[in-house]
Amino acid sequence: MPGAVVGAPKLLLRLEGLAIAMGAVFLYARLGGSWALFALLLLAPDLTFFAYLFSPRAGAAVYDAAHTTLGPLGVLAAAAWLGSPLGEHIALIFLAHIGFDRALAYGLKYPSAFGDTHLGRIGRQA
């Protein structure tokens, strides 16, 4: 698929995702986060799938906005600065989700179709 990462760079991006996930879970545990909250919110970013009901372009934009590390890292920094443990916990849960997705090769979406990602095609068409 044009525009998809392949070979060693793809492996490195997947390993990086795994490292992000493991680091987020480790920090979450160190900060004493609730595992019930973790279980409740771990798949919350995937609710963005519903944007695909409007169009692939809208779906990709909303999905990508919720699956980039920029938002959770910003929330984590702000929560740490403001002394908000709940904010830190939520940011780490979202980072864990994103990391697990990347480790499993679920990449950011292209507007052409849900299965077209920066880490290659996913789903039945792969």
C-alpha cells in the first residue's frame, strides 16, 4: 500500500508502541491508579469508530485525533503540573491504548478506508 511503512521501520514503530504501552501501564501502577477505571477506559478511544458512519474522511480524522500521543501527553503534562491524579491516570490509560494499538500494527488511518493505515493495510484486505 503506498504511504505505508514497511520493513525494519515498521518493526521499530511497533516496538515503540509496545514500549509506550508498557511504560504507561508501569507508571499507572506506580501512581496507584484504579484498575477498574483502567478496564473501563482502555477501549474508550475506539468509540471514535462511530465517526465512520458519516464518511471515511470524517472517521479517519476523528480516529486519528484520538489515536495520536499528542493529546494524552499534553493532558499528562498539564495534570502533573496542576497536581491532578485523575488527569494523569486518564492520560496514561489513553497512552496505553495507543501503544497497544501500534504494537498490534493498528496505525493512523488514511481517509480512503478504515483498513488503510500508516502501518499497512489491516483487516480482510490485508
